[in-house]
Amino acid sequence: MTSVLVIGSLRDGPTKHTLQKLHQLGHEPKFLDMHRVYEHAQLKEIGQSKIVQDGSVSLDVTQFSSVYQRLMLEPSLVGESSQRSVVHFNILRHWLLDLHNHGKRIINPPFPDDANSSKMRQLTELAEFGLKIPSSIMTNDPEAAREFCRTNKATIYKSCSSERSIVSLTPPIDSDRFTLLSNAPTLFQSYIDGLNIRVHCVGEICFAEAIETNAVDYRYSDTNTHSAIKIPLDISKALKRYMKKRGLHLVGADFRLNPITGEWIILEVNTMPGYSGYDERANFAISNALIALLTSQSCLADRHFA
Amino acid sequence: MKRALVVGCLKTDPICKTLINALELVSCKVLHIDCGSQFRFSVTNRDVFAQGHFLNSRFDLVFNRWLNFPVDVRDEGDRRFASSQWAAAIVSFFKSIGGRQFNRPRVGNLLGSPLDGNLVRMELSRYGLPVAQSRVIYSFDDLRDTLSRWNSIATKHEDGRVAIYSNPEGLNSEESPFLYPSFACNVKGKLVSVIFMNEYAESIECESPASDERAIRLAIKAAKSLGIRCGVARLLLNEGELCVLHVLPFIPASNRPEINAFISEAVIEMVKGGA
């Protein structure tokens, strides 16, 4: 049986969910707990790590054919980023890249130029694949932001990196808050008042869910209603081409359905998606596909960081 | 006439001026964008602007000398968020400009991180290039044991500080007050720096002309393997053997005449040669 390594934290929903599903389906995954690694590990040799030690557990990494990883330095998950956790985070990241370069299936490889870490760059890339993107501006210029808001009926603003932010409607253009832009560039987009759609792609399979909400950012609302929705073929093909180019096996893509034109407009693609809630509503179709991918024997195309 | 863009801060980075002078000497039309605290920019679906300039028109050469974020921070959380926003912005800014870039920024290496050197060495080993040994030191005893095997160790810390240890006898815990764990490298041998821009490269502080040639060849091979067009390769020469310690994806800000002379010459030759 193909062996799977899961790296993450038990405080993290998707890690816990994936582990449970693996066990339920009769697999015996090894689990590398980030907390234990950050606190107790001694990962000394860099770049040729054949053994990962976390104090009590030794893992011969050559025995794994695939890895599901949720490696992160989120303070809420791993505590404050001490030197120790930063060092171990970096070693594990590089070790995963090394495994990827040696043909192991890593979902997803922690590439240093992760597309989601620059949302505007990601949007322009997605447009190159034929996906419709909203009218957007990333700026640190208060006047440019105001001008963008004047020319669009309604706009939202959000983080332009992978750091999480709550998507909100932009304040009125005479707000003093615009002057804060000089400290940190921000992404503004025209607001599309349509249905939220979340698409999870696992390898070649896509799952779409429509989310009806009164909130601007549905992730922070508890009055959402969910239903399955069929994804147009051209959208799923474009997403899969993008994933192939980026060397990704699992993504969560956010769309808005334009109520007037019927177009699917892509907002962003998450390369480490929190998929568990969507999976439960999809009767575990996403995790079944993920586990099938983790435990299949097919070979992967190589992708290098340079 | 060739068009060149130099993005950098004239006040803090003398290399910006060197680049502008060299480019003007070979009749390039140069636009300089100052990325100091007054820098304002926008990237939209189609266009990119900075300091009132429309930058869509393709430049033949783009020099990215963006070495620091203009971040005004209140606390660590603020620093983390603002830094990630600037990193994301700069990557997208340069992607939108297009042209031949020295160098195109990548989120992973924009300002460097403690382990970037290890990532570089790991990648270069994949290409079969010789690299310096690396490991993590977990304690003072670990440091002493490793030093007795390697003879000379450089450790790097989260804040970027580098310390060199070369005498296991004289080592005591009070003299190594850094936080553990720390990244360490075997730096036994003579440090050789090779500055490179495209195919042009020159070694600095090298032992002999013979090793110069070998060092330059290794540096260019390493840079090409990593997709870096311009920077400094740090090599080690030990008993006639060369290995790569690190490849910096930028030339550090410097007033050193030999570095400025190299940059001028490389730019002039590159433009004359049809870059």
C-alpha cells in the first residue's frame, strides 16, 4: 500500500479532517505534528534529510510516496514564531521541495514563489488562462485608489498578499483611511453583487458549491446557504491548465457569478485551501478524490523552483 | 535608442547612479524611479504606473535595485502584514513592467531569509554543483562538536547576523550568545566572491588567476542554474577545491570603486553587445 505522510497541526481543521478520512478509508498515514517538530525536533542535515526526528518519532522519508502538507507559521496554530519554529519551518519547507524534486507527490509543494502570495500577479496569470477577472487596482497611492472607486459603482478592498484579511466594502472616498495606503499597498476590486462560488480542484476533478449570503465576505457570516452547482467546462479546463503550469494538485478557487452576464469571474485561487466544511456538504467527495490522489501510483511532472 | 528603467533609491544606493551613468554613456534613454518613502505606484488589470510615469511601454533593460521596503511599522504583527503586502506588490509591479530584468523579484527571496542560502545550495546540488556543507546547530555543545570537525563555521541568525567561529579551543559559551537553533555552514577555506551580470563576471579577493577562471565558471553556472542574471556568488576555495556557499540575487549597495567599475563595464558591454 502506498504510504502517506501528513504534516500539519491538530488544531488545524483540514489537517485533522484529512487524517480522519485517511484512517476511515483504511490507510495508515504517518503524521508529523508541527508543534512537536517546532518544539522538539533536531533536523540537522539540510538538503539531504533522510530522517525526520521529532523527539520520539523517527521517519524514514524514503518510505513515503506522497505528502499532504499544511505547513505554516500562523501564530494561532503554532504560537509565536520563535527562532526555533522559523528554523524548523524553513527546514521542512526545503525538505518538501527536495522530496518533490525527487518525484514524490507533495500536495502542494511549498514553492517559494507561491502564486497566491501576490494576488495581483495571480489574477493577471489567471487572465492569461482565459479566466475573467474583476476590474482591479493594487496601489499605495490614495489618489489612484480614490479615482478607481469613483469610476466603479461599488468596490471592495483586501490584502494583496496571502496574509488573510476580511474583504470589506471600501469606505467613502473622502475617508481619512485612504491616507494609510502609503504604509502598505492594498488591492481594490470592483464589487460583483452575485452568487459566491467556491470550486475545489483535486487533480483532474472539480467540485463547485454556490454560497448565498448577505455578507461581503461569506467566510465571516453564519447565515449562508449552500448548494451544489455545475461548473462550466471552459472554467474547469482553464483552472486545470493553470494548476498544471503551477505544479498544484489541490486548489480552492473563489468565483462570483455575474448576475447580468452569467459570467464566472475569478477572485483568487487558494493553494492551501481549507476544504473540510465544503467536503462535509459534498458528502466527502473532495476528500475521497484527495485521498485517491495521495494513494495513487501515477508519476508526477517535475517542477523546479528556479 | 534603447530604453532602460532603473528602480532604486539614489540616496541610499550608489549603484543606482553608476547604472544610470553607464546607461547614458551608451545613449540609452533612462527612466529612474525612486523607491524611497515617497514612492507611489499602481498596478491595474492592464497598466502600471509609478511616480506619475506610465510604465507599460516595454523597456529593453530593467534594473531592480529595490533593496528595502518603505515600511512604517508599529509592532511585529504590523511588520509581518505590511512586509507581506510590499513583497506581493513588488512582485506584481515588476511582472507588469516586463522587459529584461536584473533581477525579476520572487516573493521567496525578495529581502532574503535565513535559510535562503540553504535553498540555494540544495537546488545547486540537484544540478551537480559542489556546495558547502550545511546543518543546524542546536546547542553550545553541538557548536563545539561541529567546529572540531569542520574547523571553521559561519552561523546565520533570524535577524541576518552572521558569526564566524574558527577556534574550538578558545570557544566558550559566553562568546556564543546567539539563540539556538541556528543555521551553520562549513566555511573552511578562502572566501571568493564573484560579481556577475549576465555573461560578465569578475572575481574579487581571489587567490590566483587559475582559480579566478574556475571560480568565474562555477559562479556563472550556479547563477544560470538558479535563473539569476545579476548578483554576487560567494564561493569557498579549500585545498584547490571550489564550492558554492551562496548566490545573492542582487549586488549589495556599495561605494567600492572596483564594484562600480565592474557594473559600468558590464552594462556598457551588454548594451554594445546588443542586449
